[in-house]
Amino acid sequence: MVDDGAESVAPLLEDFVYIEGVVVDYKGHSVTNRSKYGGWRSASFIIGVEIAERFAYIGISSNLITYLTGPLHQSTATAAQNVNVWD
């Protein structure tokens, strides 16, 4: 591949542009400062999203048991089996 000095967009990081060895975001700011853009700040966001996802999953599965045993008149064992299949 011949480098003619032009900007090229990374295929997986469309919001980032690679220019002369420096990665910048769409505003042109360098993203090499890990204390501002990466590290534990990013990790805490990922951990928070995973916790929220787990709470949502538990809430939906318990409501699904209630729905299957109530309006659909399934036994508790059949409803639990169906929720496990949904798992």
C-alpha cells in the first residue's frame, strides 16, 4: 500500500481518523491522553452498563414467569422451563 500523505479512515473506527501516527476523534482532538479518554473511566462505564443489563434481565425474566403463569395459565414448572429456553 502506498502512503501518499492523505488521510485514511480506519475501517472499524469510523469516528477516528489516522493522521501521521496520531489518532484523533471527529473534532480533531488527540485521543492519546488515557487519563481523559481511557483506562478506569471507560472501564467504569462498561461495568455500569453490564450491571444495568443484569438488572434488566432479572426483571424481565421474573415478569415473564408472572405472565406465563398468570394470563397464559401455564404451570410454574412449564413457565420456568420456557424462561430457561429463552435464556
